[in-house]
Amino acid sequence: MSEAVKKKIPRIVTFDILRGFFLIAIIVDHIDFFPNYLDWWGMRGLLLVSTAEGFFLISGIILGIVRGAKLVEEPFKKVATIVLKRALTLYITASVLVIGFTLIGWYLYPDNPNLKYGIMETHSILKLVWETLTFQYIYGWADYLRLYAIFIAISPLALWLLRRGKWYVVLAVSLLVWYLFPIDFRALPWQAVELLQPIPWQLIFFTGLVVGFHWADITAWWGRHHRVLTRYVALPLIVIALATFAWNVFAVFANEFIVHNAWTQMLSDRAWELRMEDFHKEQLPLSRFVLFLLWFWASFFIVKRFEKPIIKYTGWLLIPFGTNSLYVYTVHAIIVFFVHLYFVETIPILNFLITAGVIGLIYLGVRTKFLFSVIPR
């Protein structure tokens, strides 16, 4: 490990901004009341890549920095203990939410047609608890906490390898695990496909972990070759990302917002086919992973370039959300669960008021530090 890693690594505000943006997109898409004038924020979750991938990559990077590079001189046992305690907290939180949502659905809203789909049919408390604790059953709007708990629980092994300069082993093992996702997954029930999602998605998290652990070295190297890399790497990457993003947005929404004809219908159908086949979310095929990395790093460069005005005009919202990401994600899951029980999709202005109201309620919780001592941040 180079001396650059041993230097103090300042907080990377760009990641806070991006994570805050991604979280709001997730909230808007989970409420799913469209149109609502905020459709553009997450593009209704209909693009070939979602904001969830960015959420996981940043989490891996931050863990690699905070529990990897910054604590590299600390005893490994201390670091592993901190990380495993975090994993246990997320595991408990995820389990409590799944069990809680299921019990509420069973006993308080059994006949509500707007109850979230996928609830366990057998009303057995013992089965509910056992299958939740063993990751055989997921339910609610916070299913990604399960992935976090798994990935963070495994990360001490990855950090141990990174401390010994074996970053390539971490990536190689992660790629091998990614390859284990069943090729014939389309023949499986959708519940089984969701349960298998950690297999491919760990690649995002552990790629981020490796990047975060070597962040100081990477930024030092970039600084030494800034002009060349900006001209021949960053700018082409941004151009390609913007072009592919614009095409994807046009293909998905031209049929709805521009003109409805055979050509735009063909585009829309093709975009949907690509999303469900070559860019399937749970499978995370290589095409989706590569496109995600392209869009993510282009977003990083753009936000970094315009960081000051972004902070000036939107920092009041994005940064509190980004720096308290797990709190925001957990609280959103609870609120969205009940929103769907008491509200339905309606005219655009009402859809907007409901969606903005949820975001505002979560923001209020962050600003007042409501249940900060209970809900992980």
C-alpha cells in the first residue's frame, strides 16, 4: 500500500450528492404515482440501468475508504468487529421490517387490494420468522437492506485481502460469484429470482470496496495525469454516456410524451425488451454492469465539475439524504408501505403532492433526527 493511502482522506461530497439524488429517485419510483412532474428524477425506473446500482457502488466505495483505507493501520480484529456489528444491525433492521410488514398485512389489511404483492400466504408466525431470518422470504420496500447485511458481513474477508495487496483476488472471486447466477433464471418464480439477487449484485458492492480502499492512490494518479485523462478518458466517457442515456430516455418515453405512432411504439417495445432480456435487473448481465459504470462515472465527473452550484441550490436536500442514506431508505420503506394502502394514483398534481409530501416528511425526520438512535444511518 502506498503512502498516499495513509494520508487523511477528506469526505467526498460528490458521493453524498449522488447518493442523495439516487435515494430520491428510489422514493419517487417506489411510490409509483405517475405522471407527477418528478418522473424525470428516476425516469420511473424504466431505463436500462437504475439508480439502485449507484447506491450500492457508493456504499462499497465509502466502506472501502472509511473501514479500509482510513483504518489500515488499525488491528484487523478491531476493523472486522466494527464492520460485523454494522452488518448485524442491518440484518436485524431488515428482519424486523419484513416481519412487521407481513404481520401488518395479515392482521390489519388482509383484504386491502393495494397491499404490496408478495406477502406470505401461510399465516404461520414460526414460518415467517424462520424464513425471514434465513433469507428465504422478503417482503416490503426495504429488501435491499438484506443485500447490505450480506455484503457487509462478507466484507471483512475482502478487507483482509485488500490489506495484503490482493485486490485482484477480491475482484476475481466477485466475478466468479457473479457468474453463478443461473442462466435459466427465467424459468424460476419471480420470488426465487429476487432471493438470488445478492449473487450478481455483490459485484457492484465489492468493485466499489476495491475502488474505495485505493481511492487515495487513484486520485493521486489522476492528479498526476489530469490533463491527458480529462481529455482522452473523462470527456469521451461523458459524451458516450450522455448519448446512450438520451437514446434510452427517448426510446422509453417518446411514445408517451412526443407522438404515438408505429415508430415510437417500436422504440418503446424494443427498450422494454432490452430491459427485460439483455439488461435484466436481478440478473445484472455484463451489458447492464458496463452501462451502469459508464453512466455512474460520467455522473460523478459532471457533479464534481458543478459541485458548488449544486450544493448552493440543492445541497439542503441532497446532502442530508446522502449522509443519512440508510435512515432515509429505511424510513421511506415504512412510509411508502402505508402510502399505497391509503392513496391511489390520480391526476398529475395530486400525484406530485403525495410524492413531494413523502420526500418532505422524510426530510423532516432527518432534520429533527427522529429515531436516529434506533434506525441505522
